[in-house]
Amino acid sequence: MPKRSMLITLLALIALAMPTAATAASKSGAVVFSKVVTKTTKEVVKDKEGNPVKDKDGKVEVKETTTTEGGLFAVPDGNLNQLSEDPTDTEPAFSPDGRTIAFIRGGDLYSVRPDGSGQRHLTTGAELDSAPVVSPNGRYVAFERRASAGSAADLYTVRVLGGGLHRVTNSADDDHDVAFSPDGKTIAFVRSSGANDDIYSVRPSGAKLARLTKTAGLDEFEPRYFAAGILFSRGDSGKGPSAFADIYTMRSNGRKVRPLVRGVGSAYVEDVTADGHMLLFRRDQGLWVKRIGPGKARKLSQLPDGSETNAVFSSNGQRVAAFIEAEGREQLSSIDVKTGSTTQLAEGLVPSETSEAGGTITSLGPVIAWQPSPKAGR
């Protein structure tokens, strides 16, 4: 690596490790996401005399060169810092104490400190690992493993410091969307059998596998633990125009299922605050927040028609980081939960829709993580 690049990276890491007074005061930590920058340049091919080379049809030959850069980035207090320099780095997930980031690189699982140091290679092999979630005690990571792209996933765990790889589920169905209980003793997840999606729970050891939902003709998905159990989306988990959902709650054992948000447009779970009392969901082209229990929901932000989104609470529940993709553009924003004021953190383009035009294309996320503050938690 050139010395200048090393210096820039070092300064960025120091800046993240030593946040400004404003960042420390807000106690909201840094938003971490992946970014890939693809640069395409075109150059006329010339012969030894410097004349343009033409093909058999008389057209000037042009050489096209594409370079890809990127990695994990952090936005503490509005400043963009680069944490890693591999463009395949994606799907960051923080430990609850904010001291470790688990992420995926080229289908393998890694962990790193929030300042970019202490990088560890946790899994290897031909399998494709994805969707890491760090346990509440910060000691191990649960993740999805597939034999190949498009195949069904099983759940595994591995220690944050490396070693201790353990298979949690072993099924012909697709197991995904992991959520830890606050005490870390149970994992809720979605099992897609082909007919329907249902929510299951299991111990990290693989013991006490239990099916929590079974509703004929309906999917249950997007489970998240809250203060009194699990909330989830129920409906059709597909992506087409027939997709719909309402939000329900249940006890951790699957009993006492109750509606929480339903009846006026589809509602899909996004996140729950660290204290387990506030829900973030998407509905009617908007992001909404609601106290879990009786009472009305409040619209937080408008979303473009046909957009895809991924949104998470800050650890203190005062802000929301939202990735929004619509009409070929991607945007990462921070939203104040109390006032609804929005700050843009980063933006990009969808590569598949712009690659032929050449130039520079920046793509983001879509997985984002917000660094927990030391005092936050359930």
C-alpha cells in the first residue's frame, strides 16, 4: 500500500477511535455501512507512432478499464471514515458493547474493532457465510451458511476471537433472519419450508428447537425480541404486488399472539429499541415509530414509491439510520425520532442501472449498523 494511502487510513482510524466532543455527548455512536466505488475509464488504443488504431469496420478501438475500491465506512458526527479497504466487505453487525464489528468478506466471516484494528478471519471454506449477528455477551457470532449461492441456509455460531465453529440447525429448509433474546440464551429465526415462512426458536447449542408459529396460508417473519417477548410480521413475505403484512406480538414460547399494528396498509418490522419498548416499522411509503403496547403510531419519515429500505435505531433510541433505495439511487440518512429532522450521511447509485454509462458509480449497503453506546441496552 502506498505510504500516502496508509497515512490517510491511519488518520481515519484515529478519528473514529477518538470521537469529537459532540459525538461523545450525543452517545449515539457511529453509523457503519459498506460502500463500493467502481471507476470506468475509456482510452483510445494507439499504435507505436501514436496514431489511433481502427478495427476492420474503420471504428477507432477503445480500451475500457474498470477499477473497484471500497470497504466498510463509519460516519461519526457527520465525518466519513474508512475502516477497511476490501470492496467485498459488507453486512456489518456490532456487538452490544460497541467494541466489535462482525462482517462478511468474500463469503467468509470476519471481526474487527471499531477503529479498524484487531481484524480476525473467523470462517473459511467454500461455503457462503452471511448475515452475522453478535450475541448479547459479545463472545460469539451467529450467522447463516449456504453450500452455494441460492441454496438453503443453516445457522452456525463461531467465537468472536476465532475458533469454536458450531452448527446450530440442520434442515433441508432455509433458516435465516436471526434475532437473539436479551439474555442470549435463545435464538429466534425464520424457517422457509417452501410453502410458508414460520418462526422458530433454538438454543445457541442447537438444543430445544421449537416451532413458535404455524398459520395456514400465511407467513410469519422478521422476528425481533422486545421487553415482553417477540414481535413479528405476519402476511405474505414475497416481494411482488400481492405481498402484505401486519405486525403481531407473542410470548417467547409462541403463546398469546396479539395484533400490534394492522388494518390500515401493510406494516413490516424494521427494528426495536435496545430497551425493548419502541418499534420501528415501514408502512404506506413511510417509516413509523410506535410504543409497544396501546396507543397510536407516529409517522417519522416519508419514503419514495416503490422504495426498498433498511432502518435501525441508535442504541439510545433517539435517532434512526435509514438506507433507502428508489429509482436507481441509494441514500443513507439519519433521522431524529423526536423532531423527524433528517441528515444525509451518504448517497450512491444502483450499479446494474448505470454501469453501461461508465464514469464513477458509488453503491451503498444495504446493511447498516449503529454503534451501541456503552450504557445502552435492554
